[in-house]
Amino acid sequence: MSLSLSPPLPLSLPLSLPLSLPLSLPLSLPLSLPLSLPPSLSLSLSPAPAPAPSPSDQTWSPIMLRIYETMLDVLRMLRPVLLQIERHDKDLGNQLRRASASVPLNIAEASGSAGGTRNVRYRTALGSARETGACLDVALALGYVESVDAVLLKRLDEVRAVLVKVVR
């Protein structure tokens, strides 16, 4: 047995705001919610999809998007090397994973920032890219890996080169 009211009756709940807000705001607002929705209406709580970036958007940068994708390729190529390093040294593997993942994360964050914050994020991405290379150097020096794919190293160098130019 279901109970349905037709037409729907409004339910009013007071919404009290903290007193620390500016006095120009009302201290309580009425909130009306229907008890039931007509079948012709639907309620969706999922967020709308984000629009694709356009060249007119000030935060969109084709160079940053390219090195972002390049760094994701580096991460894919790093996976077998990372697994091999972790067999010998879990800490170095963890450091390599965190440093390499930090690069695209900071590139993405910088692409959505402006001014000094943008430059700081790109500098952080550059530092993490350099740390990624140093982790690979240490793994080679300690004999955890015999070699690192030349394409992987070339792509990582491309990312570092673009970031060096951007932060100057």
C-alpha cells in the first residue's frame, strides 16, 4: 500500500544561517520541498559533463595538453620498469611512482590556474619530472634494472624540456 498526495503538499523547513555571516544576509530562509514529484518530472543529481576546452578559453593550452599526454605515455612505459625496481627496492619504486604520477597531476592543475599559481605548479611538475629521471638513474646504478627504454627516456626529456621553457 502506498500513500500518494495529489496535488503535492509543500513541506517548509527553516534553514538557519550562522550568526558569523554578514548582517545583510537573511538569518533564516524558507525551504519548500514537494512530498512527491509528478510522473512527468524527474530529478537528476548527477553533475553535467564538463565542456571540452576551446582555444578561446584562457586556461586552454595546446602545449600543456600535449606534454600532459606525453607524460601519460611515459607512465605507461614506466610500468614494467617500476615493477622490476619494486622487486628489489619497494621504497624506490614507491618514490618513482609518486614522482612520476605527480608530473601530469601538476601539469593539469597548472593548466587550470592563472598567474603565480600556474608557474608554481609547472615548477613542481618539472621538479617531479627531474625526480623521476633521478629514480631511474639510481635504479640503473644499483643494478635493479639493466637498461631503460630509450623511447621512454626521450619522451621524459621532452616533458622536462617543455617545462623548463615554460617556467623561465
